[in-house]
Amino acid sequence: MVQIALPEKQIQGNPLESHLRSFATSLMDSGYRDKTIQDKLYLLATFGWWFGQNKRVISQLDESLVDAFAKQKWRIHALDLPTLRQFVDHLRKCNVIPCRKLAPDKSPLAKILGAYERYLREERGLVLCTIRRHQSYARMFLVKRFGKKPLVLKQIKASDISDFILRHCPVVSLKTAQWITTSLRSFLRFLFQKVSIGTDLAASVLGVAHWEQATLPKYISSEEVQRVLRACDRRTSIGRRDYAILLLLAPLGLRAGEVVALQLRTSTGGQVKSSFGARGCVRIGCPCQKMWERLSRHIFTEIALRATHAGCSFA
């Protein structure tokens, strides 16, 4: 399979030959297409030759070496760096190269967020994904409040909290805004209980306004659809047009743009056909035949004659 994905001359004798083959096997096991595997291995083969020319040993292969290769490469594609890093991760999983050693973050921000994480995990019993979400909003708040200034938690005021909420909540969804306020309350309670900031500021985090029926409904019932249809005055051409459009939107489920782009024409057999974009052509003999017959009674009969020799657009 590796030979199918990449010609042997590209990998034979390559300083990373055995690792390229094992990487290709892991890609195939993960369900990658042959073309994707080929693209990845062409890049990694080039990296392997560069790796050998610079007289590197496999134990030296890490992210810094990947970045050095990318800088000298005359053309970088969007997926080059992710592919190179994916290869490095593969070598680490196979214990070919040592795991990356990250310098511990000993900044005051990291310490307070670490203590907050332990509080959520050990005392509140939250799951990891919820802890990460609370941490991210707490970090965002502290970075916006203090920036590069010293992290003096006792300087936090109620106005800082309201300013943060007013700045971020209006530009996110309702659910995200609720998460932000919930995370802030949790973090401020932690500061009051564990860091002794002196004031419980959790009460200053106001709830996100959300009233029932404050937004348009996502759907309406079939009875309500019938009420809307009955509101059309089918004694007028405009009423018949509106009635036909509503039938297209509700029972047939067309999009508004498709209704606007709808064109009617007649075939050589005198049958009315309609065409509306990517969904193709629908004839009267389709499963929605009754619906098309209802439409023809109100508006199709008015324009079918004009559609005999030329397409007709209605909106």
C-alpha cells in the first residue's frame, strides 16, 4: 500500500525510510485516502532528505527542527506544518523520539488557574470538559482585567465584571453568554472562599436576560400553517401568489432563495415543469403531486400559457 501511495524511489534510501513506512501504515489504518497519504509522504520524504543533508540524528527531531525546515522551504502549503507535526507525534507514540518537555508555567496567572482547576475537580466534582470551559473564561477575564500588570486579585471590582460581561456577551450566542456568567460566578466564589479577596463578587454577575417567546419560533404547528394559508386572499392575483409561495415553503420545504429562483416552463407534451437550483427539476408526477395540483389551481394556470415558449420567473 505504501508503494501505491508513493513511488519507491521517493522513500528508498531516505534517512527516515522506516519511519515513513510506519507512518503511512498508521495513516491507512486511520482511514486516510491514498491521495492524502501520497501528499503527506511527498512532503515528509523531502523533509527526510533535508534531515539527512544536515547530518541530524533521529533523537534530535522535534518541533524546532520542523520549524527550521519550514522556514527554508520556498513554498509552504496550509497543511504542511500540521503534517510535519503529525509525523513528530507519531514518532513520539512509537517511542522513537523522547516526549516533548514543556517548561512549567510558574506565572501568577498559571498558579491561580491551577488552584481553580483543583478546586473544581476535587471539591466541586466537575468533569474535565466543564473544568476547561470554566478555566478558559476565568483566564479571559483576568487577562482582560490586568493585561501585563501585576495580578492583584483584591483590585477586582464589580464594575470590572459588568464591563467584561457587557463587552463580550452581546457578540455571542445566548448559550455562550450563559456559560460566561456561570463561569464568572464560579470563579469569583472560588476567589472569595480560597484566596480571601474580602468581598463575594459572585452576586455582581447578573443573569443573562432570556424570556419565553422573546424570539421568533423555530417552527409553527400544522394548524398555524393552515391559519396562515387561510389569511391569503385568493380572489386576487397577489393573494394567489402568496398562497403558492407559502405552499412551496411549508409543505414542500423549499428554501426562500429557491422559491425566488423558481422558473416554470412547459415541455413538448404540454406538461408543466419547474426548476429551482440544485434540487433539480420536479414534475407534476412526483410524490408531491397533490401539492402541485393545489398550486396549479391558484397560480400555475395563470402563467403556464406564458411559459409555453419561454421560461417565466415568479417571486
